[in-house]
Amino acid sequence: MTTTLRTQAGLLRHGQIKIEKSSIHVVEGGKSDSPSILFLHGWPESWALYEDVLNGLSNVAHVVAIDLPGVGLSEGAPSGNDKRTLAKYVQGVIQTLGLKDVTLVGHDCGGMVAYAYIIAYPDDLKSAVIMNTVVPGVEPWTTVISNPYIWHFALHSVPELPEQLVVGREALYFDFFFDFLAGPKGVSADLRDRFTHAYMRPEALKIGFEWYRAFTQDVKDNAAIKDKPIDLPVLYVRGDHEKIDMKTYLKGFRDNGLKNIEGQIIPNSGHFSPSENPEAIIKALRQFVTN
């Protein structure tokens, strides 16, 4: 694995690193010898979800965000899109950059990858944060996937059809989810454009849908933790507009083996908490990481 980082004007540094056959886009801030916070985005997002958060935490940590393999400026399809395989790529990022005292933060699908990392490589991490998502195989998973308002889980799992429907209409399709999950002002026009651009390549759009098609395998992989409790400190975050029962989600995680997990509701935000209320996310992460 080789590293080729380049400096860009401003607080954040952009570069590419080679992980297996993929070129992973990396964005960094802060001092490289500080404790690290590594951010993973979800669908349909890119590293830009965290730009305000990265800048807000760069004075207390070495902050790093990536475009997940094959999406945005990360090129080259990964060997698989199940979350355990993607976690292996994330481990490659940690090892290549030499990150220390790592807190892994994942939003949406990135939260699923973070969970997969927790159960596969818990000793690699200092702590972890899972944001605004349900995890395959971890209750209330069965309730969520049966909810008709979560229809896109099933549609995106159909081979080839979503690509045929969405290619050339990416902005229109993604706008529905931004408006539905965060309201018209929850995700800015600039951020919507940046997210859409991250999936404009047909291969990138396909990979985004493949994350959903891997859910069946994810459920099988995530079941393995139940007999191996993990004491890693984990923070589970949701927006107050999501109106979920936090106790139900925390019970699901604890029943599945995460014994040291706590929950926090982010005010004035829905599904896209890092962009809807970055100040509250910065505060929550600062408190959690420095405890």
C-alpha cells in the first residue's frame, strides 16, 4: 500500500492512498500525532458530509474522512460491498496513515461499516460512534425493514433496476431523500450538488446500490457477535426529528454484544445530523472522545 498525499489550501488536506486495487480519497485536518477521528459517510453522501465537523474538531484531534471505496474521488471497485469487507478497507486506511488512538465514526451506511469494524477489529479502536442508522441484523432491524416508508431498502436491493431508473436523474432522486429525511433546508444546495457529483459515474452509483444488496450477508456477519461481548466505548447518535425510541435501539445493540454503549439525541436535526446541526455533533464528539 502506498501513500500519496497532497496539500491543499485551507484547513484540510486532500490526497489519495492505495488500498488493495482501490485509490481511496482522504481528507485530513489537525496534527497527525494527535488522537485520530476517522469519519465514514453513508448513502447518497461523500466525505463532504463532515466538512464542518472536521474543521470544528481539527484543533483537538487528527481528523480524517474518506470517500468509501468506488464513490466520489475514491476509484476502483472494492472486492465486495458487504460491510465486513468494507471494514477491511477502512483498516487499510488506518494502517497506511498510521492513525493512533482511533475513534471510528460512521453515518448511515458508514455506521453499518463502523459496526462491522467494531465486531471484527475491536482492539484497533479507542472508541466508536454510530450515527443515524439501523444496523442489519441488530434489532429493531426487522421492524425497520418492514416499514413501508423505508421502501428504498427493497428497491435498491433489486439487481440492475435502480441503476436503470436513476442514471441521468441522480439529483432528482437524491433530492427526494434529502427533503424527506431532513426537509428542504436540512441539506444545502451546495452539499446536494457535491453528493450528487460523487455518484455521477455509473460505477459509483452501482456501488451505492450494492451496499443495500449486501444486507443479507451483513445480517449473517453481524449475528456472530452475540457470544463475544465487546467493551469498546460506543456512542449511538440520532436526530430528534427522526423520532425513534432510543431505548429500543440501545437494547438491540446490547443484546447483540455491545455492552458499553450510550445514546445521544441531536437537537434540531433529522437523518443528516452532521450537516443539519454540525455544532451539536462537534460538541457531542468532543465530549465523547475526550472523556
